[in-house]
Amino acid sequence: MLIDTHCHLNSPKFSFQRNQIAKIAFDLGISKILIPSLKRDDFLSIKRIAKNIKGMVYALGIHPLYVKFSTVEDLNLLDQSINKAILDPCFVAIGEIGLDFFGYENSILENIKKQEYFYLEQLKLAGKYKLPVILHTRKSQDRLLKYIRQNQSSLSGGIVHAFNGSLQQAHHFIDQGFALGFGGMVTYNRSTCIRKYASQLKLENIVLETDAPDGIPSWLFGQNKINEPSELVKIAEVIAQLRDISFEEVSFETSFNAMRVIPRINLNSIK
């Protein structure tokens, strides 16, 4: 039993073989695949995918890198879409939301302020609907934590996607009810900090992800092959080796963790 907590199966790269890619993953023991949205155009498409392919679940949100193309009307549509989806068992979280300050100079304040506004408004939606969040955290961990702490009374935790902060930041997110997502980057020997965290943090605080088609693991680097959710099996094997425990323990515990922090992914619905 494995759960891929972050996979962009709605990507155009998968458009002609999406069902087959999902089948391969499920045949290998991946029981659930969570698809987060990036922008308003995704809201309906990922819902259709989740409805048409058993084992898919989805999150609704606006990614920080798409904020510059978004308007307040997109936030209103997000609110409406969440309200319509709240009784849908395939709808499980708010995401992918957060902040991305990579490559931005401190002087570029307009984009930063807009990202922060969208992030805060989506945290408010998470509180309003009592849903966990899927966080994007590139170069922004402390600022993300600031707003989480300010709204902690209404928030329900969630997952920090592709965690790559400090050990101190890791524990701060964990204290706020978040699990940390580990994927392809943990498979590279050069990712010393990420591999250290994956081996030393309590297993109860870790979930697995592929971030497919992005997040390419080491064995696909330079191979001109697309990262798929089926690669989660090998990612789990790498973490098992780093921790010197069995694959089965990693598989079971990380899946349990995913269901704990995203409760709408429930044990009884797993194939």
C-alpha cells in the first residue's frame, strides 16, 4: 500500500496515456494518487480525472507561481468550487498553495505581496471549510510559518510538499500538524540534507510523493523519460534503505501518515 500525495496527472505530458499510467501505478501497489490544482483552469479537469479513474483524489488551490496570472475573481471561483466539491469523496484538500520566492529580488515587492495575499486568502478558505492544505514552500518557509501561526486556531495542518528547509523549520511545520513530503530529490546522493531528514526524522512525520511529471528521480535523470507515479515504489525503497528498515514498513507508515493529515483519504476507501 502506497499513496502518492503529490502528482500532476492532469499535465499535458500525460494526456494521451493517462489511464494506462494510472493502471501501471495501481498494479504496483499504489492505492491513491493525489492531484493538486495549479490554477483556475484545473478545477474542473482534475475533478473529471478523479471521477473517471478509480484511486484518484484531488485538491483545489492556486499555485504561487500562477498568482501573477490570477485575479480576485479566481479566488471567488475557488471558493465556489470548494463549496460545490465539499461532498465529493474524491476532494480532499486545499492546494497547491503557498509562496515561491526563488529568483525574486527583495525589491520586487508587488509579486511577493500578491503571493502573500493569495496565500492568506486560501488559508482562510482552508479554515472556513475545515480542510488541510498542500503547501509549496520554495525559499519561503519562515514566511509560510508566520501566516500558519497567525491562523493556527482555524487550520487543520496538511502536507509540506517537497520539503527542503532546515531541520528547525521541519520541526516547526510538524508542530503545526504538517507531514513532510519526500520525493525524487531524496534519491540523489548530492541531496545530503534531504536524505538526512528522510533518514532521521520520525517516520510518522513523512509522506511520499512523485511530483510527476516533475521531481525526476536519479535513475531517470538524463534518460529522456517522463517521471510517472509508478516511480513511487523505488522512492519508497530508497527511504527504506536510508532508514535501514523494510519497504513494507515505509509503505504502511507513510500511507497511514497521509491518511492522518489528509483525513478524507480514508482507510476504507483504499483498494
